[in-house]
Amino acid sequence: MTPGKEFTPYAPRPATLVRKVRLSDFVTLFEFEQDDGRPLAHKPGQFIQVSVYGVGEAPFSISSRPKAGTNSFEIAVRNIGTVTNALHDLAVGAKVGIRGPFGSCFPVQEFVGKDTLFVAGGLGYIPLRSLLRYQLRHREEFGRILLLIGTRSPSERIFVDEIEALSRRSDVEVMETVDCVGDACWEGNVGVITTLLPKVRLDVENTYVAMVGPPVMYRFVIGACVGDQCIPPDRIYVSLERKMKCGIGKCGHCQINGISACVSGPVFRYTDIEPLKEAL
Ligand SMILES: Cc1cc2nc3c(=O)[nH]c(=O)nc-3n(C[C@H](O)[C@H](O)[C@H](O)COP(=O)(O)OP(=O)(O)OC[C@H]3O[C@@H](n4cnc5c(N)ncnc54)[C@H](O)[C@@H]3O)c2cc1C
Ligand code: FES
């Protein structure tokens, strides 16, 4: 490789699809290995740009925890359009291009010794999973782990086996809800994710919140965390999705009131974006 070339954020690094797992009708987990053998070296909350050759490039959160000494990593993707469709069509062994990791991350060290309330709406579990799995790997360094998950319907739940395994652990508290049941078989909580919040007792001086979900979720969940649970707003972290192209602050596609979400975000401390009209 030409000296210096490996560091350009514009050049995709080739990676190979090594595993594909269907998570729901529209969402699939993809595990890749970087062909150059280097670890991705990401931090929880960061994203990558994935190129499907001949089709296009799109941003995805890294869902696996940072792993030293391995060149593999996972993303989970909803099949929604051109690139995601082409990704779903790839067979194990196919090549893609990877740029990144890019963007900000959850401040893992700040969470050490503290309780973490994870609030995952819909696909929000995908980026939160990286932080969650990091905390589970270093379980003794963290306090309580509370996981609230809200999904539109039972059939849209993702990582079902993994979440069921988590809920059997004595050191993780899991609560799940679905917005509506339809004709599915579901015996759990029904209602939007805010209906779970009054059921948790938090140590407000000792709790950080990490939340990712659809834009409509944030206002209500933050309102409940700050208003009802009295969590200090500067202990709340959110991840914001914007349309992204370059991923490195050059093209302006992802601006939020003049801030590049791909560089200053996607993970923001709530108090840093609260004054920005376009953020939430
Ligand atoms: C930082 C970041 C992290 C992301 N992480 C994930 C992830 O972990 N898993 C995942 O499935 N998706 C994730 N996304 C969204 C993902 O990038 C888009 O779904 C993808 O770009 C769609 O590409 P496409 O070519 O398949 O769709 P297109 O053919 O481009 O579009 C299909 C439809 O989706 C809409 N659309 C495209 N991109 C977005 C977007 N970013 N937000 C809302 N609507 C959009 C289009 O307007 C259009 O209606 C993330 C986005 C960002 C910015
Ligand atoms: S994606 Fe280009 S500036 Fe953020």
C-alpha cells in the first residue's frame, strides 16, 4: 500500500461478508472482516460508510462492541432502499468497501461506576448494542444496567434471542414493550416506550441515560427522564441520524443548525443540542 494511503478517510477499505443473520422480516445482521486484517478500532456509537460496489454507499452504526485483536465487526440493516437492498442481496464471501469509523461516541469512561439506563426505540437497539456489549464485557466496572426497548409490533422485534438471554441475567434489567400487538402472540407490555419509564426506580444522582430511537421518541422520553425521574439533563446522551454523504464534515448534507452531525455527532450530550432548533 502507498505510504499514507491507508489513512485517507475517502478511500474505502475492502472487507468481506462472513456472516448474515436474519433478525426480522426487514432487518439483517451482517458480520464483516476487514481484508487488511486490521481491527476497525471503533468506539460505541460511531458509524461507518459501507459501499456496495456498483450501487452506492450508506452510513450504518457499528453494532458490535470494540474488540482488540480482531478484524471483524457487525452492523444490522433495515432493507429500505437502493443500497440496503443490494446489501441484503449479498452472499457470504462478497466484498464491500468500508470507510470510517466516523463521528462521536458514547463517553464510556464517564459511565464507569455509574448506572446506565438504555432506551432503545425501534432500530435504536443497533447502535446501543455496541455500548451495552462493551459494558457487559467489563461488567464489574459499571453499576446497574437497565434496558428499555420499544418496538412497533412483535414481528418487528430484533435480536430477540439475545434480548431474551439478557433478560435471564441477574445483572441486567430488561423491560420491553410494543406499540400494538395486532394478531401476534404477545404477553408483554403494550404501549409506547414512555409507559415503561414510571415502572423503573432510578438512583438519579448515579444514572446516565443513553437513548436512540425515532425522532418522535426523544421529546417524550427526555421529558419523562428530566421531568418525572429528575435525571440531570447533562447525563442524557442521544444519537441523531441525518442524511450523510461524506461522513467527515465536508459536504454539508448532515447539518443541524450549522453543526455537522457526522463529526460532532451522531452521539450528542442532550444539553449540547437542546438549544438547536433543528436537532429534535
Ligand atoms: C449515523 C447513521 C447511522 C445509521 N445506522 C443505521 C443502522 O444501524 N441500521 C440501518 O438500517 N440504518 C441506519 N441508518 C440509516 C441508513 O443509512 C439508511 O437507511 C440508508 O442510507 C438507506 O439507504 P438506501 O440506499 O437503501 O435507501 P435510499 O434508496 O437512499 O432511500 C430509501 C428511502 O429511505 C429514506 N432514507 C434514506 N436515508 C435515510 C436516513 N438516513 N434517514 C431517514 N430516511 C432515510 C429515503 O428518503 C427514501 O425514502 C443510519 C444513518 C445514519 C446517518
Ligand atoms: S455527511 Fe458530509 S458533512 Fe456530514
